[in-house]
Amino acid sequence: MRRDAGASGASPADATAEAKRLAIGFTLALIAGWVDAIGFIEVGQLYLSFMSGNTTQLGLAIAASADVRILRAGGVIASFFLGAFAGTLLADAAGRFRLPLVLAVEFALVCAAIALTALRPGFAALLPITVAMGMQNVLRQQVGRADVGKTFVTGALFSAGQSLARALTGRAPRVEWLAFLATWIAFVLGAAGGAYVLHRTSFAATLYATASALAVVALATTPARDAGDQETGG
């Protein structure tokens, strides 16, 4: 039986770095859940970060020949694709500043959605948020062998179950499955929080909260000037 990979050989600095990456990944998943809930309620059964659900909605719309629903689902999916493309280019070029820089662009996109919503509320005003969610996936964090912080959680839930099974047979670290599960829990908490706040305040308030959270994480992950060439956030 293998030794637990997390039981030995990790320095305090490594443990601190992993804890920081887990916290970042947890926060990003929470933001994604928040955005998905408010988008689903406001856009009409379409998600702003969960493209599997939107792909199913697109298929249903095609089967029903529902032109408006086809255009809306296709628009959201295309916006997410654009965000993934642009976010990858930006992150690859930004080096150790990839986390704060991509988050800063996400912040700007959410602010654009706030402005567009104020001018003309509607579906199109929320597409910048979907672009932001596509970009956010390039910031996923590596915690041990766990990939956390994505804006979709089907894989995280599967990986948690798979990792737990392998931990029981000594083929994975005993606590690795918890890192995957943390992403799923964060997403659920974000969705619950977004829906709760939306029902008790306003859509604008939820968007301001989203922008504020992105700004805080961007500032918190900005590398110190004396950090050398070490990349923040893994």
C-alpha cells in the first residue's frame, strides 16, 4: 500500500501555498455558483457558467424549433467559448500576474454588465458575465493532484467519489477527495447565497457583490514586488 502522499515530505511553506490555492479555488467556485444562480433566475433557465446545462437547453430548443431560445442558448455558449479563448491568451502572456490580471478583466466585464443592465436590462446585458466565467476557468488551482476552482462541478463531484474510492485502497492520498468536494460545496453555497440575496434585494445588488468579490480576490492575489519570478497561486 502506498504511503499517504500528504503525510510526509511537505514543508510548512508548501502546506501554506496549498492552503492558499485551495482558498482561491474555493472562492472562485463560490463566485461561479453565485453567478449561475442569479443568471438562471434572471435569464430564464440559462446558466452563465454551466455550459453542460445550456447545451441541453440548446438541444431542447432545437427540437422545439424555438428560435429565440436557440439564439439565447447559443449566445451564452459562444460567449463562454470566447472567454475561455481570451482568458487563455491573457493568462499565458501574463506570467506570475495571471491571477490578478484575469480577475481584473473579469471585474471590468461584470462592471460592463452592470452598466448595460442599467441602460437596457435584458439578456444581452448579461453576456459579458458569461465571457468572464469562461475566462475564470483558466485560474483553476492545483492542490496536490486535485484541480479545484472551475466554474463547473460535475467533474469535481465525480473526482471526489473516485478519489475517495482510491484512498480506501491506498491508491490516492487520504484527504485528496476533500479538495474536490470543497469545489462542489463552494458552488452550492454560492448558488444558495446568490438566490437568497437576489430574492431579498435586487439583481443590481447581486452584480455589485460579484464585482466586489472579484476585486477583493484580484487584490489579494497580486504578487508582492519582491516575489521574484515565483508565480502566485500555482
